[in-house]
Amino acid sequence: MTPVIQAQTDTIQSDQITSNDGQSWSANSHQRREPEGLTSSLDDILDTYSLPINWLPFDDVPQSSSFLHSINDTPRLVSGVDDASTTAPRSLETQASFTNLPEIHEQSLQQDHVSALIASMASNNERKAQSSEISDDPSLPCIKATHYSDGAGFRESRAERYMRQRRAAYGEDHGPSPDQHVQISWISDLDARVTTARQRNEASSDIPGSIFEQLMSRLDSHATSSHTLSDFAAHKERLLAKSTFQLFISLYFEHFHPVNPFIDRSHLSIPLWGWSLCLATAVVGSKYFGSEEVSRFGDCLCCILHELMASEARILASVGLCQSRQPELLRCGYNALAMAGHACLRLRLLSEDDNIGSYQDDQSLEQKWITWRFRETRRRTGLFIWLASCYFSLASEHHPCLFPDQPQLRLPCREELWAAKSPQAWFKAKSTGGNVDSISFSAEEASRLTVPEVTLELWRDLKSQHSTNSFATIVIIHMLVHRRWNAKEYLADALRDMPQTKQSNMHVPEGKYLGSVPEYIKWRNQCCDCLDVLHWEALSLSARAEGLEDPVLLHLHLARLSLLAPVRDLFALADQSTLSGMTHMTPGSLYHHDTSSLEPRKMIKIWATQDRYKARLAVIHAGAVLWHVRRYSSDLIIEPFALFLASLVLWAYGQTSNIRKRYESACTMAQSPLSANEDSMSPSTTTQGSLGSHAIGDSMSTRRRMPRAMQLDRPMDDELVQYFIRSGEDLCLPLEGVDDLCAAEGPLQVLQEVSSLLMEQHKPWGVSKTYARLLQDLQVPQW
């Protein structure tokens, strides 16, 4: 079994965080690469890091009104970056010094504070139970051919049914379609949906009156809120109404929460800090309304939340900002993410802490259940912050602010337990897991392995027996992929330090393609094997759901793309191939990347030829991304980038068709192995004599039995996939809207198709339109 490459990226001098006197600061007793942060108004920022993430119940520190800053005191990027510019800066030189960050007061984590809060929540549980979720049971149109028994002679597929229901839901939510020639303003649409949501709500408001009053008080007292919301002055009363916020919050729990289940909805009703969680969930929920104007209003709230986040470390604010189409908000979001990650480390959210919210012997059953939920909330919050760091590091191709060895947490519990509304419901859900006896809450926690333990077991044994839900599986996926940063840096350092005299027969240029390094090949192959194990599990879940694909599959496809394709070179080639000559402000252009000695075109040529097996596998997963998003989209955080990267992979592969054919022809004429490493050798060229003739015969027989065209953006069985990887050079590769990927017009047709997907009206994330405009601006470069 191939061991995990032990990367040595944590001590890279250029990214160390240093204090004013030059001494490096250590997080978790290791020197780590930290993300570029914010530099101005640093003293104001440092004071806030001792304050809590105040929607976590165990950071029980009294709030102070002093941590509301004016916009002039808000941290900004250093000079040299034009906030109004639509083009990318050369670099994001925003390294901050965090040496003097104050230590967290141990008194803030004392058990008596948490116990008192638990007791208080238990005593008020009956009152909180009255606040129920908005019912979401829209009556969807039904066609007669749903089943064979309907008598139509055919039935609709599961994918068609899901797409029909999705269109019907958006048609109801977003009002009449353009084909109906009915002009309804966005504010009228908002009023209608608020009214509908109010009618569906069977109980009192999700937001208690006192919490909403506190929220409005915070907004009113904020120095720049009036200016920030000035564009919506005419509709301010309706936009800031309690019923509107309740609608946005319901959209959050309907769309965002199922894939990112780290918030306990009951915490929205807790005094002192419930208002901030209401604002954070409303900000993200507004993105799912489906209106450009409401999305801009959400951006405004996100700006206000970010300014408060300097005091309260709001991870949801950074998610909203990092997905914005506005360049200044995009840059602000990545800095906010760095701050959230740093606060996550200081609050030790990535490690189990039994001294926080521990179980007490004198607690009632209900209090122990609330304690369990507090501890699970803390665990899930830490994992989500870590995952957000993973997501946006992939999109920016920049080192993450939180590294893969940092989550020392247990796996999240099964979703049935997390969704339980009472101790009785919890025990009922637990009994369905195989244990008929009602074990204690603490025993349930202790029965779960930690994230590193499960990842190591998967790596070592290629078995996954402990991924209890989609959220846990997504964490394991990114634990695997996250190692690519370590591996790349480790191998890059090794190649730079390699004495040329010892390898006189091997030329190692400074910009060597990693896919040609044997150590990296072994690591990448093992990682792909682990992802295959998780993929088969996800497909089994899909089969039980009548073919409905789980969002985990999109994470798996994106993981393969990030491993199998030269992402940074694809970004560079796209930047060099725009018709307008401008650099679009995407996450990938935020940071200045060291350019290799090889031009992006040369690196991509190597990828398409010498590493062609992995290039073809990347093409398979790129097509699968399009299939999944068209039919099973959940509007995930990663979806815009997954579409964008998939389009670049297909675009680049289609352009290199002639190059690949010339390479194959030259290798066939030479009658020699195609590459010096086993991952790039063709099976038909590694045998000699009669063995070679038999292999060629078998290959010809296989070709006659296989199709001559493969639809890349439709499901394929494993045999077809492996055939395409081995012998797919001569196949026609159509996709929806694309006649043949490798034809002259194929690459441009792919760009048009994906840009249309990104520009769909209901897409919640503004960055989708930024990606779409870049794809529309691309041309096919000269090779």
C-alpha cells in the first residue's frame, strides 16, 4: 500500500506569520502557511479575536457595544489594489501579523456558564417548541406517465421527474415565466411569496419578537447601514420586515442546510446572540430567492454582516462574499474567510474538548440531550469552517488557511439524530441504527471514530465503513484532496533540490509536470482508488433513491478534476485566451501564482499526451459534472466552480485533438513505450513479439464490440469508462449542445453550453455570472 506523502509545506518561509519583532507565530505548535489577511486598522481587529463566535453556545462572553465599527475602521486591503477595478490585481499582498492576538479567556469556557445555559434552555424548551419551521409542501403538477401503471405505455425517468419538480417549484416561487408575457416587479414577487410563506406557517414566527428587535437595533445602530442600503430605500420597510427575514431563513434551511447541516435551528431563538445567527442565515437564504435585486440586497446585508464579523467571526458572511460577482466583495470575502479560519483555530473548534459543555451527573434527560446538541453543533461548525476553507482554496488555487491534519474531530452523527426535535425522538432514531438499547448520549459520541482515523482506514484498506451521512463523506473527500497542496509543495521542493549530477539521464526543469513524477503518480493513483470507494457508496445511495443523485457525487467529480487536471495552467491559459484581452475577476485571479518555466500550453500538451489516461478520466468526470448539474442541482457552494473547471477541462482537451493524434502516431511508429512511468504506458505497446500481436488482436476485437461514439455528459458503466481511458482517442465525443468535442467547433460549443448553465436565472451565487462571462470571452488559441 502506498503511504501518504509526508509534505513539508508548513515551514515555507515566505508565508510564515511573523510578529513585529520578527518572531514567527505558531498555531497548534506548528508553523503554518496562513492566508493573506487584512492589514489596516489591525489594532481594532486584534481586540475582537478574544470575543466569541457568539452563536456557539459555549463561548459565553458578554457582548459589548464597542465592537461595532464604522466603515472607516473596517479592515481593507493594502494600497495598490483598486476596489473599483474589474480586473485582477497582480497579487494580494495582504499578509497580516497576528502575533499579539490575545488569548481566549479561560473563564469564557467555564463549565458553570454552559451548564446554566443548558438548564435555561431546557426550562424554556416548551416555549421554543412553539417556533416551528415553515412548511414547504408545494403542490407540484403531476403528469399521468409517472409510472407504467398510468397506462401511457412509458413513464418518465427519475431525472425527468426531478427536473420537472424543480422547474415547477421555481415557476411557483419566482412567478410567471417570460413566455407568459406578464410583467411583475421583483418587489411584488417578494410580497407574494412572503404572503404565501405566512399562510403556510402553522405556528408562531421562527424569529422571536425580542430577537428580531435586537437584530433591527443592530442594523439601525450600525454606522453605515443606511448608506449601504440606500439603493433599497424605497422598499426598505418591506425588505427589513420580520416576515421577509423569516422567508429568507426558510430558504436557507430548505436549500443550504441539507448539504451543510451545522446550524441548530433552535439557536436562532437564544438571547444575546440569536440575532446574529438570524442575520447570517437570512443573508445566505436571500441568495436562493432567484431575483437579481434580492441578491443585491443580500450582498448589502452581507457587507454589514462582514463589518460585524470582525467582532464575531461570521463564516456564513465569508461564504456569501466569496461567491459574489462584485470584485470588491469577492476580495473582501477571501480575507473574511482567513479571519474566520484564524478564529476557528483560536477557539479550538477543530479539536474535541471535553471541558466544554461536558455532561453532568445531575442533568436531566432533556439537559443531557441539549448538551449533546451543543457539542455536536460545535463539532459541525468546526468542520464546516474547515470545508469552506477547502472549497475556496480549490476555486482560487491558493493554499487553504486550514490544513488537512487540523480537524481532530469525531465524525458528525447520523442525520436522523441531528434532526431529532426531542430526547424521545433522538432515542427512537438511535434504536433504528442497530442498537435496540437506549445508550447514553456520551456513549453515542464515543462510538464514533475521528475524521483522521476514518481517512487513514480508507487509505490503508480501501474500505469505508464509518461515513454515516453525506456531510461526513464530504469531509472525508476533502481530507483526501486537501493533501494535494502538501504533495505538490513537497515534490516541488524535492525537484528543486535534486542534484543534477545524480540523475544525469533525466532532465528535470524547474516547471516539471507533476504527473510525470513517480512519487506523485503513486499518491494520485491511491487517492483515486479511495475516491472510487466513496463513489460506489454514493451510487448505492442513488440507487436506493430511485436514481436521484446525492450532492456527494458533485464533490467526488470535482475532487477528481482537481487531481487529474493541471488546474493552475488551465487558469493561466484561459487568462491568455480572452478575446477582450482583459482579466476577469474570478477567485482564480485573486492571488499571484508563481509561473512555471513551461508555458501553460506546453504543460497542457504534456497533460493531454504523456498523461493522457488521466486526461481522459478528467474528461469523463467533467462530463459527469454537466449531467449532475442539469438534472440534480442542489445549488451547492462548489457548483459554479465545478462547472467552470469542467468547461476548461473539456475546452482544453478538445483543442489538443490533433496534437494527441500526432503523438499517438509517433509512438506507434517508434514501437516503444510512450513514457518512462507506468501510469502513462499504453498496454498495447508494452508487449513484444507474439504477445504484442495477441494484445493488438484483443484490442481490435474490443474496438468492434464497443461504440464508436460516447456521450460524455450521460452516465456510463465502468467498462465503457475504462475502455475510453485505454483506447478512446478515435471515438466521437458528443455532449448536449456539442456535436463532437474534438471537432473544430467542439471547444467553443462547450463554452457556450456551460455559460448558459451558469447564466440560468435561478442560480443563487453571483460568481456564476462572472465565470459565464469569462467563458463567453474565450477563444481557441493557436497551438
